[in-house]
Amino acid sequence: MRLRSLLFVPGDRPDRMAKAMTLGADALILDLEDAVAPDAKPRARDDVARFLAQPRDGAVALFVRINPVDGPLAADDLAAVLPVRPDGIVLPKAEGLVSLHALAARGVAHVPILPIATETPTALFRLHEYAGSSVPLAGLTWGAEDLPAAIGATSARETDGGYTAPYQLARSLTLFGAHAAGVAAIETVYPDFRDLDGLAAYAARGRRDGFTGMMAIHPSQVPVINAAFTPSPEELARAQAIVDLFAANPGAGALQRDGRMVDAPHLKAAQALLARAGQ
């Protein structure tokens, strides 16, 4: 499935779910965790299950963010949503294979999982484990809110809005952990939904660094994220030219194109870009 943009929708707002289907996001994350107050969670489960049970054409993937699998709420979340076949489960507070195996023990065997893989200190030391998962993964993503709270940090950000060194590390480890596992690397949210210029710059940096998509917290962010993670016609043309060049010169290790050397890493990057674009 294509996962450029993943839009969070509160699980207790069925009116927003229906509208969100029309906003251009590749996926919705129907949230049963942080977006729903404790006393509203039973109703949210019913609302999400009812929405998932409606006929759908698959154009928009429907994920559900459950509550942490080692807590008291996840069993009821899964009992409500698994029978109506979500396209994926977003797993907060994920801590490597132990969390995936706990999900499998609760009946999640064939639904792709998107772990939020950096929300506890332990989680950072287990990011390599996803490469060995027998549970299907939709990707890996990270977060910069729960981790500082878990260790008593006052903030994850510098005064200019950039991440401090510990959270840059969490972002980098998630990026490489996703690619090591061969799954989508999903950038975390940009909290200031009114700052679309800042979002565009942030998403562009994410794509530059190797992320393949990004989560959104507001509908206005979706088109900006989609644009950032959609290759331009010029990029696609350059990638196709590199692939064609190597196809015309089988066995060549390095070739020249437009006065510059291209070799195996350039070919691999071009092939990956074309694959993500469906070409």
C-alpha cells in the first residue's frame, strides 16, 4: 500500500472519519489512544468498528491506533476492531519483537503493524529487532512527545524548533531500522498545523533523509505532505534515464550521464524511486 500521508482521526468522531475519506490521505489512523478520553473509549471502539464495517473500495487504507499492548485496554480494542478487518494496526509504545509477539498472541497474525517505535527508553535499544519480524509490518514510525516525558526531559526541541540531540538520534534509528526491515519509514507529525510553510520544509527534509511518508494531525497538512513525498516528473525522468542507461550497457559498473559518473548506488536509488511511484 502507498503510505505518503497518514491522517489521524479521533476514534470518537465518526463524523470526521467520513469526511477524512475525501481529503486525499493515503491512510487514516482511527485513534483509540491519545485522542480519546478514558471514559469515551468504549463508545470510540463502537464508532470505529461501525465505520470499518461499512463497504469500502480500498482507495484509503484504514489503520487503527490501539492502546499499548501491555496495558489493560488493548484487548478490548482488538476485540472490537479485528472482526471488521482494519488494513493495519498502529502500535504505540512498541518495544520490538516482544510487543509484536504480544499482538500475535492476541490474534493479530495477518494484519500489518505500524509500530511507533521510540516512545520508551527500552524501545530505542530494540529497533534492530523489526528486521527479524515474522509479524507483517506496514512500516516503522517514531514520536517525539512520549519519550521525553518518559525520562523527565523538559522538551525534545531547541528554541528554534529543531530536535535536540537525543531525539535526532531516535529519528535516525527509526529511519535506519525501517530500511533494515525493508518497510516504509514514516516521519512523525509536525505539531503546528497552521504553519504550512514550516511543514513543507520539514517534510522535504524527511524525504531527503530517506523517509517515505509522514503522519498528519490536521486535514490541511495532507496535500503538503503528499506533495513532498511524491516524486516530480523531472525526478522520475532522471531515474528512468539512469535505469535505461544501465539496461543499454549490461555488465557496466560505472557510466557517465550528463558529465557525471553514475554507478550501482545511483541505479538502486533510481529503481527504488520508480518502484515507489508505481513505474
